[in-house]
Amino acid sequence: MDEDSIALYPGAAIIWEYSVMLAFPRSPLLAAAVLVALPTAATAQESARAPVQQLSDGLITIMKAGKKAGFAARAGRIAPIVDKSFDLPLLARLAVGPAWTTAAADDRSALVAAMRKLTINQYASNFNNWSGQAFAIEPQIDARGTDRVVKTMLTQPKESPVNISYRLRQSGGDWRIIDVYYQNSISQLATWRADFEAILTKGGVKALVGHVNTLAEKVSR
């Protein structure tokens, strides 16, 4: 039985483990290996799901804080969650593409900071009111090469649900979000690439920093 089967059918995994131990009663090392291996798939699933769960919980928190809390307070609450959930340096590099390799180190750092600010401000601006909304995370996690895709659904009273998917990649042993898909199809990363292309062609990463900071300021108004 492979790890995906174990993750999908835990009951079958228990039966499989028992049958292996019966077949090899004098192999304590094998039995121990089975006991250690069983949680691996489930643990990996939970590790990839964790950043999405943190972000979803954080968004509900700032929604409940509402407009009364103020934009700055909502931004302050979601900021550390964005830092933990997203791989912002990689996201910036992927959004810029080949121009990243020739950009000055200071410009790279400034762009990461600008994209962090834009991401935080967008969440603080858009998630500013709660009227019973809730996030549901699908149990199945899809593999895209070495990346993982976690799907969620935002339910809203009297409105159609919104499907939001997240693409994650491992960084330093942790899973981090590198793209967000609205209605499971519209890629935030692809949208940024299209928006950034003309600016990068004319003024490079330095010009893009100013553009992203301007967007972040507009969102906060």
C-alpha cells in the first residue's frame, strides 16, 4: 500500500499494518518501520495545509474585527500571518522572471518589501466585515510536481461561495504559499506578471518597486 492510499484510507492502513505484522512476526525492525511510516503521508498533508489554515483563520479574525477596528489594526493583525504563510522572496522572483537575475540586491529587497505591503494591504482592505463567512479547507491536497495545491471555499450567507486555492512550495523545511488562485483558476502570480511586464521593460525592478508601492498605497485608502 502506497502513502497516498494510507492517507486516503486510514482504516485500510490499519488492516495492512496488522497483516504485515502477522506475516513477519519475528521481524521487530519491520514492524517498527511500519509503525513509523504510517503517519508520514498524513503528517505531510497537515504540514502543507497548516499555512493555509493559519491564513484562513487570520482572515476571519480581521473580518470579525471589522471596519470599526480600522485599516491599520487589521493590517497589523494579518501582517505576521502573511510573513509566516507566504514565501514572499520567491513570489517576487517568480513575478519578475528573468529580470530578477540582473537586478541590484537593494532593488530586490525593496520589491519584496513592497509586495509584502501590497499583500497585507489587500487583505486588510478586502476582508473588513464579517457576517457569518467561513472557510472550509478540502482534505485532499493535490501534487503539482514538488509543489502542493490546497483548495478552500469561502462560504457567505446569501451569496455564492468563493473557491480559493493556494500553491505551496517547501522552503527551509516549511511549506509556504507562492500563488493564489481565485475561483481555482485565476492566478495572482500570472496577473502580476502581466501587470509588471511593461514596467520591467521600461524601468527594470527599480521602477517596479515604485509601481507596487503606489498600488499598496491606493489599496489602503
